[in-house]
Amino acid sequence: MAGTLIALVAAIIGVGVVAQVLSDRFQVPSIIFLLAAGIALGPEGLGVITENSFGEALPTIVGLSVAIIVFEGAFHLRFETLRQAPRATLRLVTFGALVAFVATTVVVQVALPAVSWPVAALIGALLVATGPTVITPILEVVPVRDRVEAVLETEGIVNDVTAAILAVVIFEAILSGTTAPGALLTLFVERLGTGVLVGALVAGAVFYALRYVDLSPSNAPRNARLLVLAGALVAYGAADAFFTEAGIAAVATAGVLLGNADVPYEEDITDFKGDVTLVVLSFVFIALAALLEFEELLALGWGGLIVVLAVMLLVRPALVLLSTAGDRFTRNERLFMSFAGPRGIIPASVSTLFAVQLTERGMPEAANALVGTVFLVILATVVLEGGFARRIAEALDVIPMRVLIIGGGTVGRSLATRLEERGENVVVIETDEEQVRTARNEGHTVHIGDGTDSEVLEAAGGANARTVVAATGDDDVNLLVSQLAASKFDPETILARVNDPDNVAAFEELGVRTVASTFATAQALDNYIERPALADWMGEIGRSGDVQEVEVTAPAITGRSVRELGPELPERSIIALVTRDGEAEVPTAEFTFRTGDRVTLIGQREAVREAMRRFHPS
């Protein structure tokens, strides 16, 4: 029996890894392949995995796996990222979650009249959750703007916690017959409060150990990785020992606090957790999908289909459009978020565990309705919204223009760092394994391949590139990259690093803008000699200071003069240049703006960004 179980677990993990590889190869969220693999291995397919395969250990395995997955998602959630869209995020996880819960409950009860209101509310609570397990794979293949990514990731993490706790409260109310609002609120607050408290205590203990305890210099990175992993599991287990599902809140709290703390060996921890998460995510999705029986889905009839369509086409769009109203998202970004709400591991795992208990309590009809409805929505949203996410994003044109940097050496990585700090969507193309590893450890997105190959450039996003930078140490390679980018993709700007000044003319004949290392170094030295204050400030561009050029598109700007507009701009930002018809000039106070003018703004970073939005709102 033990040998069979070991072989089964090994097979599931192997299939899961293959699913991840296929996901990267075909640019489709991995959950599509994981669900397909689970169904193929389950009773509806080969029958390799059944309800008895793991015995009574499955709930424990799923619980610990979910803890690692939620912790991983929370660890990546940065407070500075949340500032991209704080109002929309707050509304989505409060007002939006309430709309999702109430509307889904009503739809389930109306479409499936045999389902009681309490069970409908249980289904409604579970379907509030989107979660990092399904959102993160989508965002890996759909590189949306930071503000959109921040909202979707935060919504997934927070709603995983609140949905799980709310579902437990309703489930216990069903079993005990409790209906008093005060009692239900107490149950909810107990679990959430306990989870937050335990998570904060564990995060504090782990942070102290990482910062002030000797972890053995020779093995410190390894010990740091293991300490953080153990901390996540301890937080989950300790909180869950007090109240069921309080562990989800605990690991989410611990993950957010540690992710935003200045912990040592953060890159090692991040890489390790990412690998562990991929393994457990693969295992849990395949194991739960294997327990699905089509008979339960078909038993729902047309009512189940109505629930799916209402959740996807009415409830989700309504809560997103209402929550993001008046914010700085474009119409298409709001529509994309409306169709990026697949349900994932929390509804699947919790509904499965609840169904077992309902059956034991003599309520098999409620158990079947619960599992059938939840899994039907999961299947539909994962396949349709997850599988077609990139095509939906392309149709709505919400994937921002990319900057491709060919060459992951010191120059390419330094440039990528500066651009990413300003919010650009950068992809580095490199072939050397050591350079690839270094760039990825620094947090850059790296596409492995030869930048002189048109297929490699296309796979890295060449068709959607605004700027292509040839930054290798070989002028011949840089020239070939420039020629290829100009003929195949026609980006707005092609820049090339020229190592030999004698080769500048060859690049300029192609219309490529060049930066010759010799000239650039001489100019930088001259700046420090003649203009030291300006040179020092220019070194801070992208950090505390910034210089940005933006096109005038706002109707409120057109026809107004610098004298009129100047006092309305943010403090610590000024208009330095205006380019019109290819001619740049320092504008006078009476200069009047037109649509299409390009304005160069200089000043403190956040002030410049706010001023940019005045001239170009989208």
C-alpha cells in the first residue's frame, strides 16, 4: 500500500511539472493542464486516483499545501505595489466581495430551487474567492500594467482568506442551526482575529531569527529558506488549532509582513518558495480534480449552467465595474478585470471537505449540490477565463508596450533595473546560462534565446515592443538585432550600444540611435567636472528624481498656456521642454499647448508621474 501511494504521489508531481513546462511553452495558464491531468487520472478517466487513494490524509495534505500556496502569494504582495490602485483594491475586497457573496447566493437559490438558502449562502461564500493559485498563472502569461496586476493579486489573496472563513462560519451555522447575526459575526471575527494575531507573532519570530540569530554562515541561505517555510506551516497549524480555517488568515498575514520586511537572503527564499509552491500547487489541483465526477455536474441541469453564466457575465463584471468606478483604470482594463476572475484551490478544497461532512450528517443532496456547483464554476471559469485570458487581453489591448533588452550583461541588467523602477514592462533576452541566472536572481523577466533570431524576438514580445535595445558587447550582434527589429517589428525606438566608435556610422545609416561607450564615458566625466550638481541629480533618475516625456492628449490641456497651467502642476515638477513638429524648445510663459505636443517634465519622481497623468490621462 505504501509503495503504491509513493508511486502515485511521484506520478502526480511528475505530471504537474510537465503541466508547468507546457504552460511556459504554449503561454497558457498552468491550471488548464493541471485540471485536465486531474480529470484524466481520476474516475472519469484512467481511474488511477480515487476517493480512497489517500484515505483520511487528503484533508491534511490539502490544508498544508494551501498554506504554502497562500503564503507564497502573500509574500510577493508589496505595499508599494498596492499604492498603484489602493482605492479600487479596498473596494474590491470589501464592497466587491459583498456583492459577489449576496448576488451569487441569490442566483444559486433561484437557479437551483432545490438548494436551501443556507447551502446557497455556503456556495456564494466559497465562490467569492479567486485566489493566487489561479490569478498568478494568468498574470504570468498576460503582462498587464502594474496597477491591474496589483488589484487582481491583492483581491485574490484577501478574498481567499475572507471567503474561507465566511464559508466555515456558514457551514457551522448549517450544522448547529445557528442563525443569529451576532453569533455569526462573532464566529467570523474570532477566526479572522486569531489568524491575524498568530500570523503577526510568527512573522515577528521568523524576522528576528533571520536578522539577529546566527544561522551558520556556511549554510545561512539554506537555513533561511527552511526557517521561512517552517514559519508558514507553523502559522497555519497554530491558528488552525484554535479555530478551523483561521490558519488561512495566519499564513496570509505572515506572508505579507515578511514579504515587506527587510529580510536577508530574500532572493534565495523567493526562489525556494516558488519551486515548492509549484510542486504543491500541481499536486493539490490534480488530486482534487481527480475526485470530480461528471454525474454530479450533469445532475445540476440547466440551473447549473445559469449559475455559471450569471457568475461570469453578470456578477463578476458588475462588482468590478462598480468597485473601479472613478479610478484611473481605462475602460478596457476594467473589462479585462471583469473577465479575469477564475475560481481556484480554496473553493475546490473547502467544498470537498464540507461535502464529506455533509454526507456523514445525512445530507447527501446538499453535499452533491455544493460540490457540483462549485466545481462547475471552477471548470468553466478556469477553462474560459484562464485559457483565453491572453486572447482577451490582446483583444482589449491591455498588454502594455514592452521594452526588449538584448543582452543580459552588466549594461543590460543595469538598464533593466532602472526601467523597471519606473514601471516599464521589460524583458531581457539572453543565451548565456550564467547571465540568465544572474538576471533572474535580480528579479528580471528573462527570455532565453538568441536575440538575432526573429522567432526568439517574437516569442519575447517583439510585436508588442515599443523600444528595442541592443546591449550586448558585440557590435555585429547589436547591428544584426537592430536590422531585424526594424524590418520585422518596427518599434517606436531602436537603441544600440556601440563598443567601437568607428561603427557608429553603420548604425546611424539604419536610423538606429546609438550610445557609444567611449563617448558616453567622456560625456559623463565632463558632466561631473563642469556640472557636478546636475550629474549627481541625473544619477538619481528613476529613484528620487525623474525626467519623463509625455504626449499631450488631455482635452483640458489643449489651448492653455504655460502661465495658466504651471500653478496647477504638482509641486517639485516643472516643464523643461516642449517638442512640436520635431522641434524642441524651452517654452515661454505664453506658449500654448496643442494635442500631440510632447512635453518633457523634470522633478521629484512622484510629482513627475502625477504631472504626466495631467497631460496624458491614460
